[in-house]
Amino acid sequence: MDIFGKEAVSIDVGQRLKHLREERGVSMRSLARTSGLSANALSMIERGLTSPSVSTLNKLAGALEVPVTAFFRTEPERSKIVHLKAAERVRVPFNRGLVEGLGGEKFSGRIEAFMVTLENGAGSGPHGMLHTGSEFVFCMRGNIEYEVDGQVFHLETGDTLIFAAQLIHGWRNVGSTVASAIVVISCFEEGERPAEFHIASAGSNNHAD
């Protein structure tokens, strides 16, 4: 079933890699050493001459100490008022699912909102996640199982869940049809991007190289 709709916003991964590396004052030689990749391979990626595989991005993310989604992040100008049209959403597909930003990435305050759509069996990955702030979940359709601090909650259409996000949590679609939910995270620490924990965790289900 095609649940993706419009294509995701196109982002130059090579330029993002160069920006993240230079932002942290890391030389190409140093990054090559810590990531296990050659300096020539890194140079080709940054110049857009080759596209990195999923495993390569994971190695680079670990070496730079950033979530893998940092390579796909745009740096929009933040505002106190955000009006986001549906066609302008940033869409990040992962294994059997899709995360859509709902404007928090452009808002200057400490709130993030995104919509997650899951095919049956899809989830946030094998490892739990945690971050600062509070998390609100509204199940729009289907059946989603949330595990928070060892407790399991079954959300059906119209159900909600609120919890302290520093508790280890994760989610998956336990139904036989597509499920979707809106997630709102607030009051997190300044500079943190909690939505990326969810996207990176879900992306860990991908086995493509």
C-alpha cells in the first residue's frame, strides 16, 4: 500500500555532511579515521559525486555524534507564527512508515509536532528512546501499541496518551491496517530536537545498505 503521497523534500546530503563536519571543527582526515571511511570517499560524498549508503550514513552519524536524520534536516528560519500548508510538509519515509513534520521545525518555541503513519507491523525500532520534555499522542486511526517505562498502552482511534518523555518509550502498529497518530512534544531542553529521536529510531528498522 502506498502511504507516502508526495515525495519528500530534496536535501543535498553531501552539503549537510560538510556543514555538520565543519560546524564541529572536524577535519576530513579526522572524520575518516573515526568513521572507518577513506578521506577520498568522504570527499566524493561532500562534492556530490557519490551517494552514501544507509550503513555509511550510520557510521558518519556515530563519528559526528548526531542522529542519522541530521543529514536530512533543513535549517529553516524559525518564527513565532508558523502556518504550514499540507504540500509544504517535510516527509521522511522509513521502513514501512512515514513521518511528516507539522511545523515545529520552523517554530521558535519549544514544541514539536509530527504525524506518523505506519503500515501493519511497523514501529519505532528495536530500541527504546528517551528525551526531555512531555509527549502527547493522539491516535487518528488504527491500533498503535505504546510502551512507556515498561508499561504497555493500546491506543485505538480517538485515544490519547500523555507521558514524561524522559521515560524509555517506543511504538508499533499492532493492527492489520494502516495506523496513524499525531505526536506533540513540548517543554524540551533548548537546542534539542526530540522528533529526530523518533525518526532515527524508526529508521533503524531499515536493513538496506
